[in-house]
Amino acid sequence: MAYSVLQGPCGPICDTFTCLLPIRHLIRALLLAGLVAELAVPAVLGRVETAVRTSQGLESDLRTLCDAIGPRMAGTEAMQDALQWGLRSFQEAGLQNASLEPVPIPLAWREGATRIEVVEPRPFRLRAAASAFSPSVLEPMEGELALGGGGQEGAVLRAGERLRGKIVLVELREASSMESLGVSQRDSMVAVREAAEVGALAVLIVSTRPQQLLYRHVNNLSAQLDPIPSALVSREEGLRLARLLEHGESVRVRMEMPNQIGPSFETANVVADIPGEGLPDEIVLLGAHLDSWDMGTGCLDNAVNVALVLHVARAIAEAGVRPLRTLRFVLFGGEEFGLFGSLAYVDSHRAELDHHVVTIVHDMGGGPLSGYSTGGRRDLLRQVERLLGGADEFGRFRHTAKAYFMSDNFTFMLQGVPSLFAVQETSDYYSSYHSEADTFDKVDIDSVRSSAVVAARTLVGIAQETERIAERLSAAEVSRWLQGQGLIRHLRFLGVWDEWRPQRDGAGFDSN
């Protein structure tokens, strides 16, 4: 539609204002007034979607992260290489203000040469891996093995004195979904804590995945050493040990885990912007965590989504789109150790959090995108359903208000910032999660590109809205949200409530 037919109170708008404002400023004023939004937004989104579909580099970026750089545990040389690669990639894409922002982590940890073996009734070596942040066992430690249940709360405590001075075997159920993986991770945390309380020497956790697959999880989110050593053993061998014990055999195990433990250190977040044209102080953020565990190559968790973020940024820059609000792209560091990247971000950007309109985080593998979670906010859910109502070309979206405590989105939610978390199909994800099997061959590039189209549409669509699609919650509102979602008890269980609970404008949070 030509501007000459838009009528103002004193005649045609172009006739009234062209002599006073350059066309670019006129368009910005009209956008802010909401007069041409219906014309501008579809055109901008169309350019962005075309660029995301046609832009090159997605598979190349993913190969670099997964195959050339490989696993990217915080504090390693590979993670440093990944940070420099991310910074250089944003700069080459033409983004502005690209920088590395420091992320402090209170303790360094790496696995040493773990060796765990059965010495009775018949010697054999176990396939095993140390739990993240397990204390070292520098000198071989030998002890009698005893059954400690399945990790359910109270199981080890009920065994009590029977487990004192012994190595406890915890038989977790085989994983069948992401939800069951979450339950098993909680159960292993419970087992380690309770075993320490009853005076056990150490804990052996039976892997939840078959075919000798090992993986790495933390038993706390504070990057602190666990109270006693623990390790994962292959499912097949762990079940063999359980059967021996159940049939009355005496089993003795020798452990040696010379884990490398060091002082606090810094990793970083990679941050870059595409400045907004009309409301540059307001920020819509798209992020994914760059770090991974040291097993496999961290491809599904989370290189696919790092590549997605970079691909969206590059495509928008190539399309020459400068939306109303600033687009910010963040590759978080230290997520696997305990969300340290996003915690550092909200701390260093605290003064501008009021200007963060929405944070969008992708961190659920590379499967087909089924929608976004709004973290319990139904006002935001309605807006997302409206914005993506016409973008449902990959299958019907099922956006949800469910609150996911899974990734860096949660840090922003604690600060009241509206946040979206990408919910994806995980049938091909949970089996390799955090494991040796998390490698490039598991990735469906077409699926990642399709998710990138939706992420770009969501990001730019929110940035182009004439009004903010949701407001930041007050301290009192976050408190009510935490209570309503049952998350305060969850944070206390994880031991991070005192450190994570946000303080804002001098107001504390009611935790009762």
C-alpha cells in the first residue's frame, strides 16, 4: 500500500510529514504508532524466513563444533577454542558489540584415570565413569558392596547401619523418556546424600542406559564436591553385581578415581547484537549453551542449538533486517556445571533486565520443535499462540505453560523476565543425553533448520511488536509463581535456593 493513501488528521500523512522527517524516521514513527505494523511485520518476517532457509553454514558450523572442536567442558582448552570460534563467527556475520563476558565458576573438576574393579568373588574390571564433582580417590579404596535400593528418597537411610563402611550399589530404572531421566538424576542425588549420611564409603550407580553406555551428570548444582565419591557403572555389569548380591554372594570392590580438582576459574558467555531501529534499548534475546560434558562430542546437547542461534543471527544480518527492538544472541558458558553462564549474565546485566522483553532458549536436542514453554505464564502463552498461529507448517504446535527447570531460561524466570523454552521431540535425544553416544551422526540437519525458521520468526516477531508482549514480574509475583509451580521445594532440594533466589529493589522473597 502506498503511503499517499494513508490519511492523517490534516490530510495525507506523507504530505504532512515528509518535509519534516526522513522516510526512515517516518516509518519508525508509524511503526511505533501501530499504523503500518500489519504491512511491515509480514514483509520483514518473510525476508527473515527466506534467509534462514537459504543461508549457508549451518551444517559446517555443526561439524566444526562436534567434530573439530569436540566436547567442550568448562575450563578445558576445547571450551576456550569454542568461545573464540563463537566470537569470531558473530563478528564475521556482521553483528555488533560481539564480546566475551566473564563467567566465574567456583571449582574446577575433571575426571582422572578411573579404575573400578571387582576383587571377589571373581576379579573383573567394571566399565565405569566418575560422577561429576565426585571427590578423588587417590589411593585404591576397597570395600564390601551392598545393595542400596533404587534411589527413592529414604531407601538408603532405612538400610542405615547395614551400609556403614560399605560401597553402596544403587540400581536405577532403565530410562524410557526425558522425564524418567530427570527422575533417575534426582534419585542418584538422593542416594549419594543419604549414603554419606549413613557413613558409606562410596556409591556405585547403575547406568540407566543399556549396551554399556556411560554418561555424566552432576549430583549438585553448586559446583561443589559431593560428600563421598560416586561413579556410574555400565548397566549390564551393575545388574550382574545386583544379582550376585541378591543371591547371597559376598562382593568386594576396589576403586581408584584420581579426579583433577582445582580452584575457581573463569569461562565466558559469547554475546552479540543486531541493534534495533526504533526501540534499541529494549532487548529480545535468543540463546543456547555452548559448553558440554566431556563424553561424546556434545552435539545434541547442545551444539545443534548453538549452530541454530548462529544461523538465525547470520540469516537476519544477511537479510539486512533491523527490527524495532535490539536482537541479542548469547552462547552461555558453564550451563552443565549449574547454569553459571546465565547466572553471570543476569548479574552483569542486572541494570538492564527491565528492558529485556523476552528471553528464548533452545536446549532440548535437535528433534522437531513442538512448541514453546512459557514457564507457567498464561499471558505469555496466549501471545505466543497468536504470534505463531500462521507459522505452523511443520506439524501442529503444542505450546505449553508448563515450567521447565532444565536450562538457562530458568535463571531469567527467577528474575521475572518473560522467557520461552523450546520444547522438542526427544525420542532420539534422551538415550544419548550427556553420554558417549552424543555425536554428529545423530543430528537431522533438516530438523534443525526447520526449528531455526520458527526461532527466527518468534524472535523477530516479538521484536517487531508495537507493544511488549509481556511485562517483567515483580518480586512478589515471582514469589507467587515459584510457590504455584512448586519450585521453592525443588530449589531447596538442589541446594541452591539461598544462592539463586533473586533480590530485587531491596525486596526479598517469601519462601514459606
